[in-house]
Amino acid sequence: MELRKSQSEFSRRDTQVLGISCDSTAALAAYNLSFGPSLGYPVQLLSDFYPHGEVTKKYKLFNSSIGTADRSAVIIDKNGIVRQVNMYEYKSVVGPNGYGIVDLNFNVKDLIEVVDGL
């Protein structure tokens, strides 16, 4: 995964990368374990399960037609100010471990450039 390979780039920039999902903490833990005991998901996943989607709705990222957040990256500076929101297209695929998602236009280098510009 692109994020896993770039974690050191974010760390050197004193930047933390977090994921947020409208799934429960139990579902996120199971998802994390599905990558295997030594890998796990490349970023810490936060649950926006209850009240369902409250945080993602505040960022205007909640997609009520599918009941979850749209795929996106939100860059927040050290003062808590949102500097950029990138929305991403994706498609669902069936892989060796079952259901999965492929991001079509996600680019970590673009995010690093924004961080460097802050």
C-alpha cells in the first residue's frame, strides 16, 4: 500500500496520518486483523460509528446514499485548521481475502506536497 511505504515521509514532517470509518470499533479491529498479524492496516483507524457519521458529517464527507463517508483525505494543520480536502474515486473489487477497495486517483506524493507547503 502506498500509505505504508510513505509512513516515514510523514513522520519526518511531524505529520500524523489517521483513517476514519463509520464502522464500529469491532469491525475495524477485524478489518485490521484481515491484513495478517504482522502487517495490519497502514494507518490507525478511528470509528465514527455512534452517533453514526457525526464527525464525517461535520466535514461534509458523509454520503447518506451509502451510509458511510466518501473516500477522502483531509489535511489539518497544527492549529486545527482544515487546509485541504481531497475526494477520491474508488471501485470495489474481490481479492484473495474477499471484498476490497481500489483507489483510482489517490496519490500520497500529492499529500506530502501539501504538507510541505504548510
